[in-house]
Amino acid sequence: MESQNKIFALVDMNNFYVSCERVFKPSLNKKSTIILSNNDGCTVSRSQEAKDLGIQMGVPLFQIKDIVERHNVQVLSSNYALYAEMSRRAMKILGEFVSPHEIYEYSIDESFLDLTAYAANIDLTEYGHTILARLLKCLSLPACIGFGRSLTEAKLANHIAKKNKQFNGVCNLTAIDYCWTESMYQNIEVGDVWGIGRQHTKKLNSMGIMTVLDFINASPQMIKDQFSIVMQRTLLELHGVPCIEMENAPQAKKQIIASRSFGQKVYCKDDLKEAITLYVQDAVRRLRSEKQLSGCIIVFVQSNPFDSSQPFYKKSESFALPEPSDNSLVLSKIATAMIDGLYKEDVAFKKCGVILTCLESKEHHIYDMFTDMAHVELSDRLMDSLDDIHKKFGKQKIAIGASMMPNRAWNMSRNRLSQNYFKWDQLLTIK
């Protein structure tokens, strides 16, 4: 059967954020290094050396300060502009090995490749090593690659390549004897399978299904009856039957969220309004990039849930727009007005944010007969002009209110931020 002859690969760059930093800071090589989330909160990337120290993903910095100090762990703020550019360049390199419709960018550091058309004429394992060598030579980014007959099997193969050094970064499950794979599968926890979450893992464990091998040997019909058809497809994928389509374009988002924690406690209503104005602009920028309109806006505020000295405060409000919009001026005016109802005196606010929901395609939106189309056209021209200015001069050149002014009380902490080596004024200098 044709479906049985599918061959996929998953390329996953190792410890991506840390690896990006190491490209420009070789002094970080072989040193325990972690990258922190927005506002220097939790770990979002760890070097292998940091993993060996027991530092977990998502743990707040204050909980591991003793480990950081004892082992001289290097701590950096997230530099998303740098990581995005490195990702773009990595994806461009991968695009040299397959045609555009045969690559799917799954995340900032992962891509699926459809190699079905190449499998009969090339040695996949050798091809994988060639891809990894190219990424390492051109970008100094280490990676692993897994080959499988389905996306889930390719994902599992990549996991095996990462966890077993003898593969040298490449695991091709399509060319390995099944007896050997069985021995590998019985040492992999079922929760490590792509698509099996924590709750499903608990239920599977209670049924005696502890490993990948246990799961593969389970009855597909039983899995469907006990869980869902989605879980049954996961099982079939591990049997080499492709059930998940590799899409070239991600589906449109159902909502867009823009929120951040503040660098320090905020008590002033005007500070909240400044912050929410900035987040609205960030959300609208993404909304417009996807050519969508928002029909409803949600604004929320909250205090610090980890501060036991004060009662936790969280509140949100929603507003349905009379006409869906992508105008940052309109949405900012609404959001700042909503802050009046959300604000509470003497509350130490730690975070606020905005959610744009009820999204629809701008291209397919039908205005009613009473809509002032001249005003709509004027709004579009204004927003197009703002977009052009931001593309040419950066988003800080023109903004709404004081949202882009420096040294605001609500600005998030990024005290350990590295420079963006792809900007002219931040280029790497050799002394």
C-alpha cells in the first residue's frame, strides 16, 4: 500500500536557545547554562550540563539559586529576536534538502520533512548526517534527526537519537531490525510518546501500559474505546501507518494573547493603562500579520499568586465590538477604558494582558449595509502606514501614548539579555 511507504524525518535542534547564545559566546561552551523566560522568571532552555545538575524545565529562578551559585551556572534572559533569526536561517538550510511542500515548520526549533520521494534513491541515515553537518557548519547549531514511517514514529526516533549517543544524532527506525527496536521501546516511558499527555499517561499506567512497547502491543480497538480515536491514531502511527497529515501552513489561531509580568509591583492605574496599550499593539501586530479581524477583546489583571503576604487578586472583563476590527487605536481605547473597571486600590499588580478573540478572516468579512466604508478605508490606510513605519524604522519610532517610553515602572526585567547580533548597532565585535 502507498500509505505504508511514507518516510518522514524530524529535525530538532538541541537546547536551541542555549545553542544560539553559544554561537556568539563560545565561552559558554561546556558550561552549565540556562535561559530564563520573560521577566527573568522560569527556565525555558537548559544546556546538557545544566540538565545534569538536576535543573528542571519551567522551574523559577529563585528556587534554584543555590544550585546556580554553587555550580556557577550561567544565567541569561531570553533573546527572542536572536532565536527567531537563527531559526529562520536553519529552516532555510533545511529547505535546501527538500522542496517547499515537503517541509513543515513544527516549532521554532523543529521541522518535519517528507522524504517519501527520496527514500528509494538515497541512504537516509547518511542523508541525515549530511543535514546535521550542514547545520553545524553554517550555523554552529547541533541537532538530532529521526526517521520514521509516520510523524509520530519520526518524533520517537528523534527522541531515541537524543537520548543515545551511539546514534551520533541520527536514528533511522525504518532501517533498524524490529527486535532491536523492541528492546529500545521497552526502556522508553509511554509518556514520552508525542501526543500522550500527563493524564493519559496516568490512565495508561493504571492499565499496566508503562512503556512504548506495552503501548504498541495494545489493541487499537481497546485504546479507541478507553480513550479516543486520536489515541488510536497515535498507536497506529507507531505501527507505521500514517494517520496525521503534514500540513504546510498552521491553522488560523482562535485567539491571540499578549501579556507579561512586570519588572516590579505596579500600584498606579496609569501604569496599567500604559502596559495594556503596549500589549494591545503587540496583539494587533500579530492579528494583522495573519490578516484577521477581532470581534471581542478580553483584558485581565492580577497580583502575584506566589506572594503569601497579600491576598491574591485577579479580574477580567470582555467587550464585544460592534464591528470586528484590526485597528490598534480603537482596540487600545477600549482596553484602557476597561482598566478603570479592573483596577483596585492598594493591590500590587504583577501582570496584565489582553486577549483578542472571535477572530475571522479579514478577506472574507462581510460588512453590513450601514457600515461607513469610507471610514473603514481610512482606518485601513492608517494602519497600513503604521505597519510601513514599523517595518522601516522599528516599532519604537511611533506608538500609542507613552507605551514605548523607556524606564517605565511596569517594564519587564531583562537584566541578563544578550545583544541581538543581527542588528547593525549590536554586531559582534572582535577585540
